[in-house]
Amino acid sequence: MSESDIVRLKRSVQPIFDTVLECHYTGEFNAISKFFPSLSSDVFDEAVGVLKPMGKPARVEFLGAINKVSEIKLLWKVSYHSSDEELLWELLIDGRSDELKFVGLGFDK
């Protein structure tokens, strides 16, 4: 994947990632489930419970992309208003599809 490919991919995914962060802050499952249909409400609610005390996302920094065998992993560093801790977030995109198809997301606490 070239640097220009990464820039284009980031440009198209960033608004969706911003929505992911907002949904985890507000607890809005329906808005996130349209991008991640396999995400269960139980797993989402558990993540919201972990993130809610950290407050609203304060700073979001795109770190890059990693090519996997069948996926592309996009990474962000996110800081929060009510916490000194930063989290590493990842979105996984199907690398075999010409369409933008999300196959996973998560954060490392």
C-alpha cells in the first residue's frame, strides 16, 4: 500500500472513525451498527462502560495503516478530556474488497 493509498483511505475512513468515537461516548448503538453489523449491543455496551468515565474524546491522531493477509488495520491514538490515559484504537477493513467494508474495531486499554 503506497503512502497516497493510505492518505486516500484515511480521508474516507476518518469521518466514520469520528462517528465510532462519538457513538461510544453517547452510547448510540444504532448509528455504529450500520458500519459494523456484526457488533453486538452487549459488546458495545461493555465498551461504553469502559470509555464513559474517560470523558469525551479530546485529541485524535491517525498513526498509520498495516497490511495484513486479508485486512487493512488502521490505527489511531485517542486522548480523552477526563483521563490522562491515551488509547490505541484500530479499525479493520476487508483488504480483499473493492468496497469499504469494515470487519472489526477495538481499542487497547
